[in-house]
Amino acid sequence: MKKHLINIISLGICVTLLAGCQTQQKGKGKSVGSDIPLSTIPADTFIDPPAEYRYIFRNILFDFDSSAIRSDMKQSLNEVSSWLIDHQGIKVRMEGHCDERGTEEYNLALGERRALSVRAYLVQQGVSPQRLFTVSYGEERPANPGHNEFAWAENRRVEFKVSQ
Amino acid sequence: MKTYILKTLFYTALIIFCLVADYANATRVEITISKKIDRKTRVTLLPFFAKTSDSTDILLARELFSVLSFDLRHAGYFELWPEEKLPESVLERGIQYQAMDFDFWLDYATEIVIKGSYNISGSSVTIEIYCYDMATRSTLFARTVSGERSELRYLAHKISGAFIESLSGGRPSITTSKISYVVRKGVNSEIYVMDYDGQNPKQVTFENSLAINPEWLHDSSGFLYVSYRNGYPLLYLKNLTSSNIKLVSGKPGLNVHPAVSPDGKKIALTMSFNGNPEIYIIDLNGEILQRVTYDPAVDSSPTWAPDSRRLAFVSDRSGTPQIYVADYLADTVKRVTYRGTYNTSPSWNPIANSPLIVYTSMYGKNTELYLVDINTGDTRRLTTTLESEEDPSWAPDGIHISYTLTQNYRSFIYFMDVRDCIPICLTETETDSRASSWGPAYYK
């Protein structure tokens, strides 16, 4: 019985310690580890990728209300990252978009999150973050003007633009 | 026995005191989470008459009458009485504006009678109103305003606002306030400003780009907005008197969703220069004062509590976007919405100590407006499911909200009293308008 009690107490202490660690991690002045700060806004103009490279820079599509990279999009992103590693002088701008559902306000943040997810994936593949820029258009610039599931699926996207 | 008498006396006194106090603040309203229709005071508004018969201007008189009718009807305290139109002979009684025929009006069961006059001299106009209280048989309120004839509507709003504030128990009147909003122009959009009744819409930005997220400064001298004029969503300040545009925040990534603190000194906004959308507080020059959120999820759409100490914002840290409240000085965060899987664009009621936040919730295919009491967690739906409503913004009186209503893929600005929830359309059918921000009560 006594042993049981000691077990409970020690478990309690462990939980308290763990909880302590967690709150410390979230405390002020500590940044969240996985964030890669953005580089200053470049003066470059970004244009649609030239026709011969368009097959590489295909739009990256997302699920509703999600900024997670879909598994069926990874192949496409891998092609982009290896092309960028071969063409070191080129800067890329990733433009995040949302479908018309949900609120404009939140979609602005979600579009940025999508662009940042693509950026994080490319950085993980070895592309320098200094070459990658993001912008969000929220739901302002749909690729497909329709109001149905097909249009929405096309509009939840990140587009690539390259520096001249 | 003695204590019993004392107690009875005390309670009787208390009841009498309450009754008296209630009468003195006959029009005091309290906005709470529960749906309740306050009884409204019956007001009879008579037509305006020229002070001297040779300066009669029927159109001017009609315009004055229509502005005051709108202001009184939508103030939240009054109903225009009687409901049917008064006969011509009765309307004529407005000529005697400085005297009141109390006995005559007894038959109409009205509580306040308003008579008014105007006087035109050259390009200027003087308006007077006299408000008579039937209960006390006395003059309740009298006011004179004068100014240019070209600003007639403003003068009329000013005079009705003064009357409303004399009875509103300290709540500001919204009659001279303005609403800024976004109008679609092809793939671009520009910011417009209109009177709170939908009149005088004016384009105020000429960006040839996307201009979004308007937010008024507290002295109404200008507004903050987000423009893509340089290719990225950066925060600008437009001064309405000088027409100057100043860059306030130009960090890489987002510089969006500006919200000016009630003390007017700080701006909360969503920025992502750190690699993730987070809430920051900056001063009016763009210097970062504080970072509010530290979470790998999306944190966005801040709105200030009336005390300027707390902020409500949207975060999807739980997996879906929900509303949270942060006391950023004490470093505490509390989730306030639990219903539904998509709760965004909060706006905190501006009246001191108010626990009410209005927000947008996805409800099936559409979005609807809800109120939440952050102390109890109770919610109330304000809109019907037929159309999509989003992006609410409180009026300075804490009674009304403006919002975007979308029907057949076209958007309009509406407002409503959150007690009776009757939608009033403000924008015309030709323009695609959205994202309104209700400006301060005293617009110069």
C-alpha cells in the first residue's frame, strides 16, 4: 500500500516537472524552433516561369483549411528543389492562395501559411532560404472563377514566380 | 420585530430608489448575450419649417426630416410614432416650434415630440430642434447648429446625435460616424468611406492594386490599410486631411489585420517575418513593442479589449481556427469558442468591461455571425442561414455592428442592432463591397 502511495507521489512530481518544462518553452522571448525568418523584401520583379520550365513549377494544391504539404505534391516539390539547386542564381516567389469559402481575413493568414509550408519543404531539401520569398493573396485572386468543388480544389494553391 | 420593520423600510426605499433611477435613465441599454428587445421610447418627429416664410425650401426640409428619421429609428432607443402617417393638419403644428401643445398630443400616446426649424442665409444654414417630454410637460432638449448648406446632412446628423446622447446614458451616438470598406475593382480593390447611413460613398485610395483591411484611427484623421502597391501586403496610413500616405510596417511576409488599441497608441497586427503568422504590437511608427503569440500554428486577426490590456485573436493551434483571448501583459491565453470547427474574424465590443465578442462562424456552406460572452462561453447567432455574413465590426455605441453580406457571389455592407438583428443594407447593388470598419463616433 505504502509503496503504491510513493509511486503515485513520484509520478505526480514527474508530471509537475514536465509541465514546468512545457510552460518554460512557451515563455516570453523564446522563439519556436522550426521557424525560419524571412529575408528582406527583394527589389526583383517576379514573373511567371518561362514556358520551358513550366512543367517543373506546377501549382502545389492543398486540402481545405490546411497548410500541410499533401503526399501527392511532394514529387512535384522535389523537382522544384532539384531544379533550384541546379540554377543557383534564380530567386523564387511563392504565392499562397485560398478558395472562396471561409473568411477573407483568416484566408489571408492561411495563404501565407501555405507559402511558408512550401518554403520550409524546399529549405529542408537544401534550397537556401535567402532565395525564397512568400506572399499571400488570401482568396482575392482565384485561378478558377467557378463556385464548386473543382474550382475550390484548384484555388487552394501555391503558385511559383521566378526572378527575371 | 424592530428589525423586520427596518428591513421592510429598507427594501421599500430600495425599490423606490430603483424605480426613480430607472426613470432617470429611461433609455439606458445594456447589451448582453441574451436576445432581448428593449422597450423603445415613442418619438413623434414633425416636419421642419422655415424660420421666415420667404426662405422656404421644401427639398431642404425633406432632407432634414429624412436624416433625423433615419437617425432616430436606428439609434436603438426610439421608435417613430405614430406608425401611420399623420394628417397634414397635424403636421402643420410643427410651425409653432418654440411652443408645445401638450394637451393635443395626449391622444397620440407619444412620449417625445420633436419640432424643428431651419433658416437659410446665403450659403449657410441654421437648424434648430426642440424636443418636448410629454411625461413632465417640459422642454427636454433644444439645440441649434449652423454651417455650410453643402454639409446639410452632417449638420442634421450632428443635431440628432446631440439629442440621442442627451438620453443615451453615456453611450456615444453613431450619427456622425463613418464606415470605411473595400470595393472590388476587377482583380484589384480600393478603400471607400461612407456615412454610417450609407450616404456619400467616396473612393479614398487610388492604389491600382489590392487595398484591403481598412482600420480607423481614433481621432478619425485617417485610417490604416493594407496595400499590395509594392507587390507585398504592407501596412500604410492614409491621412484624410493631407491625403498623405505613410508606410507603417513593411516587414517581409504579412503586415495585415491592423487593430488600433482603444487608447489610440498601439496597433496589433498579424506579421510573419519570423517564418510564421503571429500577433505583434507596434506603435504608430511601426516599431515593434511586443510579440503576443508564440505558437507554431496560424495566429491572426487581433482585436483589442476595451481595457487595451487584452486581445482576442484567431488561432488554429487546436487543429481548427478558434477564438482565443490573451492577457498579453500577464502572458495568459484562454480559448473562448468551442462550438463549430471554423470561428474567425473577432471584434470586441468597445464599451468598458464588455465581455462580448462578435465573430464569424462557418455554418454548413455559409458563414454566420455569432456573439460570445467570454466570461460564460455562451453564444448567440445573429444572422439567418440564407446568405453568408462575415467580418463584423462594432460601432462606437457598442449596440450596432457593420458586416459583409454575400448573396449570389456579390457582397454588400449591412448593419444591425445586435438586440433585434434586423439587417439594414448600406451599399448599392452596383458595387461589390466588403470588409467594413466602423469609425469613431466623432468624425470631424
